Amino acid sequence: MMQADSAQQQQQQQVTAMGGLLSSTADPEALNAQYEATLPQYKSRIYDQVAARGYPLERHAVITPDGYELIVHRIPYGKLRNNQPGVKKPVVFLQHGITLASDCFTVFGANESMAYILSDAGYDVWLGNTRGNTYSRRNINGLHPYQAEFWYFSMDEMALVDVPAMIDHVLAQTGASKLAFVGHSQGGTLGSMLCAARPEYNQKISVLALLGPVVFVDFMQSAFLKVFTNELDQPWQVSGEFLLNRLVAPVYKTLCSHWPMDEVCVAAISFVSFGPSVHVTAADYLTLSASWPSSAGSRNLVHWGQTYKSRELELRMFDHGIACNLTTWHPLHGFKPKPFKETCNAAKYGSTVPPAYDLTKVTAPVVIFAAGDRPYGKLTAKKANQLLDVRRLGAAHKRTIMYPDYTHMDFSWDRNARVPADLLGVLQQYSPGTY
């Protein structure tokens, strides 16, 4: 019995230590001030990238019902087709994944990055940024990133509040009736969650193009993600900002900019996170480190930890457990801010178990772009289709496009433009004239 207690205490100490490393606990205001001082150079990256390639770029501020200012970028026209302002074009909305931002779609060249390729093909390209990332670190209600309260959100708030706010803004600005939603990684998951929980948004989306969607967590093999999600799946274990992100870029620039350490660093990063890529080089990583990784909230990762550890065939809302002592906001309470004096499931959801997203309500056409060799497990087209059927997406699912040599981040970072070429075929099929 004593040995069991000792082992439990040791595990608790390890979890607490990891939580302290990964979240802002020690002098968070000072840490945030240091970080904010570096943000102008990061926030300027997308403007520098797009301008250097000769494309126009607009900045739109979208305020959510709970006060977060989301920055949405727009490339209204390209250089090759319909390159005139005011000409209506089909609208496509690109949503980044976790630890990423809108600049993941603009970081490389005009013939390499998705945003430019779609723009030159005649699309009105919009790029979203969810709360807490590099571009969306402001709340008009007085919350600041150095406060833990600023980061009291999970995928639920991003899917049910941020994404619809951005979609509505895009449709209002363009006059379009629908848009094509392209989501990489968590970005695709957010789109699916939105259509499941708010079915009216199926009518606003011509196609859900999901690039490496993180739905198949049952088969996750990434070393870092396994450790993190297995140990940190409770809301009390971490809070605030995911601080580990801040270490990656400066360490990479300092230690990994020259051979042979550049190859060592790429191998290490690939092993613990995304899986080894034959498409993303050490030089590419050095370019990416100018703006990646973006800031993120710890509870976002905890939500994934809960999903992985439960091993359910369900995608559930954030599990707040039984600790009823904090003031938060239920994202489904009429989609307006509603304070609660607790965060337990009973008060939040009226149940001891978080509700599952009903994926049978996803009726917008779904096209999956799946990697065959990924940190989330070996995956074949047959297996992907089986998993989609199990998750009851069968009716909406139209097609799976496999990339046998891809790992997870290749969908955003591969310079060979294979995905944009296939994506254009999907857009031409499902979203012609959706304006």
C-alpha cells in the first residue's frame, strides 16, 4: 500500500513539474511583458511575406461575444487571375492548427504556399486566427495574456465562438452565401465541431476540406504528444499559456542554424512531435522559426489529452471534472457570455460527463486529406473510411485523398504544392460560384 502511495505521489510530482514548465505560473506578468516586446516582429511576418511576393493583404478585426479580438487576414485577389479589386470571386477560408497561425499558409513562395496558389487560381482567400495565437492576443473586456483567466478556453470556445464569428464576418464582407472551409490539423477538427454543434453552419459551408484532421487520436504515436496527453488531462494540472512554445524559436535560431546541428535539431523536433518528413528540410525549419510556433493555451492541449486518454469513439467537450470553484463561461449558453461560479461538469453541462459532438449533424460535404505515415499512426484509405463510418460521418464524407509519404505538417509546409493542386480540384467540384 505504501509503495502504491509512493508511486502515486511520484507521478503527481512529475505531473505538477510538467505543468509548471508548460504554463505561466511564475511571475506571469513579467514573462508576458518580455514576450509581448518581441511580438511586433512576429506579427509583421505575414505582412512582410505577402508584400515580398507582390500580393495585397488586408487585416480584419473580429470581436467575439466574450471580447476576444481575432485578426483575420485576407488576400482578396492574386496576380494571375481576376487581379482586380471589387471583382467577386469564390471565397475560401483557411484555418490553421494548434501552435500555428495564418502565416503557415503564406510562409513560402508564390508557387509553394497554399494562400498564394488559391489566390492566383481566382479565389478570395481569408485566413483565420483563433484566440490566443500570435495575432489574436487581445480581449476588449480587460483580460490580458499574463492572466490565467485569459487562457480559460479549450477547443470548444474556438470551434463554437471563434470560427462562427470569423465565418459570419467573411460572408458579410464578401456578400457570399457560402464559403469553402479548409482546415489543417486542429483547424479541420474545429470546423467539424462547429457543424455538429451548430448545424445551421452546414448551410454556410460549401465543403469541409480537412487536411490531416486530428480525429484519429486512437492511433497517435508521437512521443511528446503521448507523454503530454497521457499525463496532463485534468484542467487543474495546467493553466495559462503554453510556455514551451516560446523556447522553440530562439533555441532553434541559436543552436540549429548551421550544419551538423541543423540536421540533429530537425530529427529531434520530428521525432517528438510531427514525425520525420522527407519534404521539410532543415533550411525550411529555419525559415519557419521566424514565426513558428505561435502562442497557444495550455487547456487546448489538455482537451486533446482528455480526448486521447479516454479512448472513446466520441469527440467530447472539455471535461471540467468536479472542481467547482472558478468563474468561467459556457460556450453553448445562447452563444452569449454567461458566467458560472464553478467549472464542474454538472454546472457547465447539467451532466457529470461532457456532452459529445454529434457528428451525424455534419451535413456539409467532407473531403479528407490524409497522411499515410503520420505521428498519429499508420493510416490507409480503407482504415480512414472505416474510422469515419464509426464516427458517423459516413453520409457527409465524400472522398479521402491519401498521401502515403506525408507526415502531419507536410500539409502546410510541403513546398511541392501537391495538396493545393488536389484542393483546387475539390473546390472546383463543390464550391463553384458560391458567391
